[in-house]
Amino acid sequence: MQENNKKIARNTIALYFRMAITMAVSFFTVRITLQVLGSEDYGLNNLVGSIVALFSFINGSMGTAVQRFYSYEIGKNNEQRLSKVFGVGIYLHCWVAAITLLVGEIFAVFFLGKLNIPQERMFAAHVVFQISLFSLLLNILNVPYAALLRAREDFAKFATLDIIQALCRLVILYLLYVVSFDKLITLSVMNFVITFSYIMAVNFLARKYKETAFRIDRDKTLVKEMTGFISMLLFTVLFSLLRDKGVVVLINIFFNLTVNAAYAIAATIMNMVNTFAMNFKQAMVPQIMAAYSAGNRQRMNQLIDSGTKITFVLLLLVTAPVIAEPHFVLDVILADVPPYAPQFTVLALINVNVASFTYFLYQSVHATGKIKWQQTYMSVLYLLNVVLIYVVFCLGGSCYSAIYVTIACSLLQCVVNIWFARKTFGFDLKAFSKNILFKSVVIAAAVFAVSFAFPEQEESWARFIMHTSAMYAMIVVSCVFYYLDRQEREYLKGFAEKKWGRKKNWN
């Protein structure tokens, strides 16, 4: 257990080192890309990318299933079965790629031209669509390799590749300034080259494991077992993508590309924050899966509780300053902040905090394999989310209504995750509600009470630093003296004594 905890710590450090670099590059990339492309082309790029992402719903369910089967067999230490899982994964993903290509081309022929896109940019839209579609196909075929690296917890290698990829995107920014050809098409072509290189590198790293010896396996029993698991995920992933990407299309239909650009800014920041949290989540999930397959429920429950607390605190540290000072933060990131972007950003970050809270409970239910009804309820909520957004827009609701509806549905999804965790593996709902859920709400309320009480001043670095420092002080004090249990305080105390060589009174 101690070695597994150290592995989680090492992987988390590697992933956060990656995040520090890639997030800095991403902020700079958004700023320059918006400047070079302009609001309309930036919104168009986001619109086309979102549509292509909708076609990845089959692949999304496949990736989740393959990684779950990998982690389960690793926990069982069954190398022969692991090789079969890889072979079946390759076989199934070839079919997924073929179906995705067919659906994508049908959409391009019959529906792309019906979107709210200026006629003079229609050719660029078609080119970007085709390039994005082929990038998606390559990613689909790469899923068995990438999922294996994650299940094997090779996160340091992933971190290195992501850093290299981020640095390559800096080169793209320079080329966008010097090329005279259509800059939106140029951006798509160069992104495709980087994606292809990244996929080849992942493939190369994964091949060090003997189970990746290239062979397609059509084992009927395993195919049936995996497709059965996938079928329960399929509609959940589809409706999740429909919610995330469909809102971009709805905004385009009811509003315009300028609002699309503002939403794209908020979505980019939301994805960066999600990546920040996902770094820790990715390091924890394989351990949760392995603990369940090994029959160690105490370890599994401990990981769920600690993981939920740490994720909550990490997200609060990142999002609280942006929620409190959205105009200042966006002014720093962007040279020209599109209208609606600050409000979209605040609402999107609130949704991230809500939606992430029960992530480990969701994954723990996956570990049991008893996901039929959980996925049914999640699918209904995702679909309801999109339908309600459409209805609200039809009734004249503002563009912000999309995220108000999403936050409400995210709260309901948290309830679903908690309920099914209790039902499938006897998770202690009463203890979770008392020791984690209630305390998290209290801490969040205390932090934003500090923010509301902060005196009104002109926006500046001095105000931002003082405002952030006040909120961080409340987070630290609340967590150490209120949020952590005795065992966690003792661990923190021991870590502090070992790290700094002096004793502290944490009680």
C-alpha cells in the first residue's frame, strides 16, 4: 500500500509538472490564436471541432471500457488475459474507426452547409472538418495503446509527450504570423501534423509491453463481454458529447459566431481546469480499479474519500481566484476579451467544481461492472440537459441559460453517483455526506464569503494578489483544522516534520 501511495504521488507530480507548462502555453496560444484568426474564425474553428467531436461517442465508450478491463486484469495479475484484452481492443477500434468515417462523411455532405456559417468561409469549414475527422480516426486507432499506458500508470511518459506537443504548438503560432495562405486552414493542417506525431510516439512507448505484439483477437467471449460493457456506456458518452458539443451548435443557431467565440474561451479555460483536476484523478483511478479487483474494499473506500477531498481543494485553489476576478484574469490572458466571455467563464468554472465532486464514486461503480442503471440515469440527465437548453433558448432565454441548466443537471448527476455507489458496493453514504459533502459546502461558502467581503477597488495586480491571498488563507485554515480527519492530519504532520525538520501543532 505504501508503494502504491508513492506511485500515486510520483505520477501526480509528473502530471502537474506537465500541467504547469501546458497550461501556460495554452493560455498564450488562446491569446495569439484569437488575435490572428479573429472572433469569427475562432468561433468557426470551435464550431467545426465540436461537431467532429460528436462523432467520437463510440470511441469514448470504447476507451473507457478498454482501460477498465486493462486495470482489472492488472489487479488480477493476469498477463495472458491482458494480451487478449489488447487484441480485442484493436479489433473493435478498427470497426469504430470505419463507422466514424462513414458517419462523418455523411454529415459533411448533407448537413455541414446548413449551419450558420458565412458563405465565403464555407470552403474553409469543409477543409477544417475533413482534417479534424482524420485526426479523430487516428486517435481512435491509438486508444488501445494510450489506455494501456494509463492502466500501467506510465504517466511520466505521457507528461513528457504532452510538454513536447505543447511546445510544438508554440511554433504553430509563429507560422500563423508569417504564412499568407488562409490561416484557419493552415492552423488545422499544422495541428494535424502535431497530432500524428504525438500518436506515433504513444504507439512507440506502448510497444515495450509484450501484450502489444500486434495481433487482432476476435475471441468471442471477450468481445461479448467488452461490447456488453460498452453498450451500457454508449448512450452515456453520446449524450455527454451532445451536451458538451451540442451547446456550441445551439449557440450558433440561436445567436452568432461572436457568442460562439466567447463560449469557446470559457470552454478552453474550463478544459484547462479539468485537465488540472484530471492529473490527480488519472493517478488515482487505476489504483481504485486494482483495489476493487483485489478485493481490498477498505483501500478502495480510503482512496475515494481522500481523492474526493484532494480534488475539491485543488479545484477550489484554481477556480476561486478566476471566479472572483474574471474580468482581470481574462484581460491578462487575452489582448481583446470578447463580449460575454467573463460571465461564461464564471459559470463554466462553477459547473466544473460541481461535476467533478463525485468523479471517484462514478469510477468506483465502473470498477464493479454493475453500471447498467447508473448509465441509464446519467444518459437521461445528459439528454435532458440538451433538451432543456433548447427549450430555454426557444423561450427567449439568454446565452448564459445554457450553463445554468448544465449546473442544475450536474447536481442531479452527483446524486445519481452517490446513490449507485451505495447500492453497488455498500458505500457509506451517511459518513460521506457528513464528513465530505457537508464540510465541502461549508468551506466553499466560507471562501466566497471572504471574496464578497473584500473591499471594492480598481482592478490591478495588487488587488488580485491580495484578494487571492485572502481566499487561499481561508482554504488552508479550513482544510487543516476542519476538513481533514485525524489520520489525514497525522499524515500531514509527519510529512511536515520530515520535510522541514520541525514539529507543528495541527490539532
